[in-house]
Amino acid sequence: MLDLDRDLEFRPDQEAEFFSRLPSRPAVCLIQSRTAGAEPHLLRTLDLRRRLERLLGPPEPASRRLNLREFAAQVRYREAGSAFELALAYYQNAKLLFPNRYRDLTRLRPAAVLKINLHSSYPRCFTTRRIAVNERGEPASGAYYGPFPSRRAAEAFADRILDFFKVRRCQIRIRRDPTFPGCLYSEMKMCLAPCFAGCSKQEYDVEVGRLVGFLDSRGGSMRQALGAERETASRQLDFEKAAQIHKKLEKLDDALRMQPELVRRIQDLDAVILQRAAEPQSILLFVSRAGRLAEPFALQFQATGKPASAEETVRDYLESVFAAAPIGNPNLRQGSLELGEHLGLISRWFYSHPREGEIFLRDKEWPYRKILRACARLLIRNGPGLAGESS
């Protein structure tokens, strides 16, 4: 956890010394009360000194601005080197201190994802913000893909890709009733119509399997199959068929352009996010393991350049994170909510403009050399470049 690791006592008669000891840096800050049992005040800011001078300085008689001068006894804070660290530290401390209202304080919503409920007899693909988890904290009861920047973006992508599959889009309970009139998609031959027994259970399962394979491969399975089919048609001089397949490939490419780089099956969302640390010549590594954020790791560099063992240090850290047992939550509802919130933090940062820091997604292996080069680029840049302030 990103603890509030600095502590200062506030005395109004010694305010000049108190304010001089505060950094003019981004920070998460907790103001504790003089009254026993009173609820503390948690805030995040881009300039800690300026913010506390406003909150703890002498109040202006005509001003209605919040003033905590008579309230404050102790100030605990943590400096942040990046917007991502600031958001994560604020989220973690708000959740610890205010478990019943931290979601209102952070204004953080679980990320939007696509779900294929594989436990259903006739699965469909739909958008949700809730990911069911098992005792180990892993996604359960279906295949989940995301995170998307918004529910609208997830629905738009789903609408485009489902045109390539005959999986149902309705929300009705399937009874396989031959007298059922069906829907527009079944009339257009865009659904296998299990509602009125238009297909067998095995045929529908095959189609769902094609959809899962498509999403698992980020569209690569279908693109490869269509490409091979087009080449076969060309070799057989069936140019009309080749042209039809080519149009289908163009339509597929248009749909895949709507798929953000971050989107993949949640179980496969293994990534490392690099951010400037508050300490000089340091980089913080935030690791996503199947969508859950592990505790960050500080990679320190000497003023003269990279240490010779930097790659080995990163390798050891990443291997230790993924070798550890998954951290589950005995309360499955809380585990589900926590996974959604971690994905929400990653999503909020990834889709922000401008986006500070860099991210590397693991395919088969980690690109250690690229990670180190990215660390060097971040150290060269001037300042963390945070924008916007909230409390």
C-alpha cells in the first residue's frame, strides 16, 4: 500500500515554520483533528504547500471557503511523482479510512468490459461493469474482455464484431419454442435463432467458440482464416469470391480499429506501467496481474546512469510478482468490486489525454530491454507533468 509516510504537527502559532517544511509537490494528504474521534479530512493536490496554506492559514472574514485551521492537529502526507501514483494512493487510503464512502470520494467506477457468460446454455456477448470472481480472486462464470474507456465504447465495439457471428443479442430466456416468432436478427440470418430451435445446441456452441477465439486472439483468428480463404480463391482464379472476401476483410479491419490496445481477456491482462517517482532518479513500476494492481516497486538509478543490474532487478521483481499465489478475498462481492476498481484505475490512466508514463503488455515474455529504455526516457523528461487538481 502507498502509505502516507510523512508526518507534521500543526500549530497555528508556528505556521510559518510548518508551511516552509511542506513541499510544493503533488501529494495525498490527511488532516487529523484536535478532537478525539472526529473524522479526518483526506485530500489530493498538485501543490501541497499552496493547498494547506489555503486550508490552514488565517480565514478571510468574508470568504465561504473551507478552512480547517481550528480543526487540524496533525498532517500526514505522501508525495507523488505522477498522476497515476496520486490516483492510486488516494484510492488506497480513502478505501482504508472511509470504507463506506470511498467510492464517492474517488469518483471511481468499475471499468466497462464485455462478458460472454459461458455458464449459460446459450451464451451471448454483453457489456457489464461487474466481474464475478472465485475464491482466488480470478474472473469466473465466463470470459471477460476489457477494459474499455466507457460502456458506450464497449457496446459500439461489440455491435461491430457481432456482425461477423450468428450469436444471439436478445436478453430473453431461450425455450427453443418452434412457435416463437423470432427477431429481426434471425430474419436477417444474423443469428442462429436458438429461440425457435433454428439450430442445435452443438451448432450454437461452435459459433460461441468462434467468437471466444476471435476475442482471445484480438481478431487474429478470423483475419488469418479469411486471408487464407482469399488466397485460395485467388489461386483457383475465382476472383469474384476473392473480391467478396476482401471486402469482408476490410469490414473486419474497420471493426478491429475500434479495439483499444489495452483490451484483452482479463485473465491475460498482465502489464507493467512505468511512472516517474517522487524521489530523484527513480521510476515506479506498477504491475497489473490479471487486471489486479500489485504493490509498486521503486527502481532507483544512480545519477551517473543506469546500474548494470537494472535488467536483473526488474526481472527478479516481475518473476516474484507472478510466482506469488493469487490474492483472493473471502468476500466474493468485495473481490469482484476490487477487481473492477483496479481495472477502472488502469483504464482512467490509459485513456487519459495526455497520458503520462509508459505501459508494456506481456505477450509471451517481458520486453526487458524496452522497459529499461522507457525508464531512461522518463528520467530525461522534465517533471511529472500532472494536470488538474481535486480534493
